[in-house]
Amino acid sequence: MSSTVQMGKASLAFHEPVYIQSAASIVGKKEGEGPLKHCFDMISEDPRFGTDTWENAESTLQKETAILAIGKAGLKPSDIRMAFAGDLLAQTIASSFGIAEIGIPFYGLYGACSTIGESLSLGAMSVAAGYGSHILCAASSHFATAEKEFRFPLGYGNQRPLSATWTVTGSGACVLGDKPPLSGDFPNASPLRHENGCAVITAVTTGTVIDFGFRDSLNMGGCMAPAASDTISRHLTDFRRQPSYYDAIITGDLGRVGQRILFDLLGEKDISISSRHYDCGLLIFDNDAQDTHSGGSGCGCAAAVLAAFILPRIVSGQWKKVLFVPTGAMLSKVSFNEGESVPGIAHGIVIEHVQLS
């Protein structure tokens, strides 16, 4: 019998759960001053992470987060069968230069800010299919590299509209496997096993690229909300579920603007998630005190919040079932400069609490 079953048009359910064996998060100073400051594994005061360029800083950030996640699982890099990782930079150089130094077979991904969802989806499929007992999934972003890549040099000092989000300097990484997390007192032991409870991935819904014709790259919440709406509604249809099935439905980085649009779009389909909706971009910053306008964004936003905040709540049993929906705006500096619209994508990951015997 296959280890997976196709559900509807875009989803897969796993007969055997895929275990999240460990998770790690490292963020920058601004993120470390936000509401989740006590949740992250490490907070760096140095935005360059001991390097001489912003790009090298992000590579170092992602590499160190990946190494930390591997160690928290009680593993060595040589134990990892393959890695799925990505970032916002052209040719995903933060990931390829960072993960390459660890010596793990590597697939570089680009899903914009939804990359951790793409990574977890492919990692879970690989574990379920028997292609590896330990799969590393990671994503990162850096405020300075993103501004340099997509907008303006930092020294330009451009004014940001209220619809703009603040790219998170951060990285999140998870190790997926076919066995539960280890329990024990080894160094940096993962907290992802609590009183014999742990977190598992039970299903995924692959996103579709949705283009509503938005051309404002400084309103990425508006660009991504239609994709989030499509994935959430498609997921509920594929599994014949109501939003109440989940304790929380968590999007990646729609921010204040995108959240309002998402509620309106789902409302047109008679779907209401407002009572259980969270957004990683609204969780990671205090938007009023930290002047992030619409909220946080970037590959590292959903990845770091997942590792630091969401998974511990699932492991403890505070949340039993979560639909995690990282969102991405699929633009490049070339497409934007040529006047193209900004399509969005969102991937759905079902993460559940299980009690081990």
C-alpha cells in the first residue's frame, strides 16, 4: 500500500505521520526585541553575523540554524539524507553558499516567503516515500539583503508606505524523519518531545500560483492574500473539513493589509477563519512599537515563527491540529522593473499533536 493518498485536486495525506524531530531558530536584533524574544534559540546583535557582506551574513545565519537543528535532533550532518532549503536572493545564494558548507545533498528552492512550506512539503513527501530517514528543511531571509535585492540600497533612505512589510532577519530549520524525536539529555536536546507528545505532519496541500494583477511590490500582503485564500479553501474542500477542525490556521506574512483581504476573500466563499487565524508577520513584531507598518515578511518570518512559537504549542498539546500556510509573492527585480504583476503562492501543511505510547 502506498504511504500517501491523494486527496482532491491538490492534497496528499500520509498514512504514517512524518515526525518533526527538531526545530531551531536564529534571528536578528530587531526580531529579538519583539513579542517572541523569549522563544528563539539565538538572537544575534551583529546584523552581519561576523562576515563582511550582507549576503555572507545570511548564508552564515542559515548554516548555523541548520547545524543547530541537526544537533538538537541528536544527529550529525552526515546523518541527513538530503536538504531542502531556500531564501529570497537570486539563484538562492544564501542557501547554496550556506548549506553547501555542511556537505549535505542539497535541493535549492524558491517559493519567495512561502519557501519553508515548499521545503516541508517536499521533505514530508520524501520521508513518507522512504527516500530518507532524516530530511533537513530550512529557509532564511535578511532585511538588508532583501532591500538590496528587491528595492533600494539601505543608504537611499526611501520612505515606506503603510502597506509595506519589514523583511525578517532570521532563519528557521526543521529535521523531519520517520521516527519520533529522541528523548534524553544529550547536548542541545530538542524540546519537540514533551511528556511523550510530539508534532507530526499528516497532510499537505500544494499551492497554485494566483495572479490578481497586483503590481505594487510594497503591498505584498495584497499580492499574497488571494493565494492564501485559494489554498485554504482548496484544502478544506479536498479534505471535506470546516475551519473549526483546526485549533489555528496560520498564514506566513500577510500582515495587517493582507489579513483583511484574506478574510474578505474567504467570506465570499462563506468561509470564516477570523476566530482561529494567526499571521507570522503579525506575531513576530509589535507593529506599533517597532514601526514595521503592516508587519513582518521574508522567508525567515514563517520559518522562525514555526520553529520558535508554533511547534512548541503543538508539542505541548496546547494546539492539537494546525493548518500552517506560508505565503509568497513571486516577483523578481527583473519582472517588477518590466512592469509585470506580482503573483502569489501559498502551501498548506497540516501539523498535529500526537501522544506516543
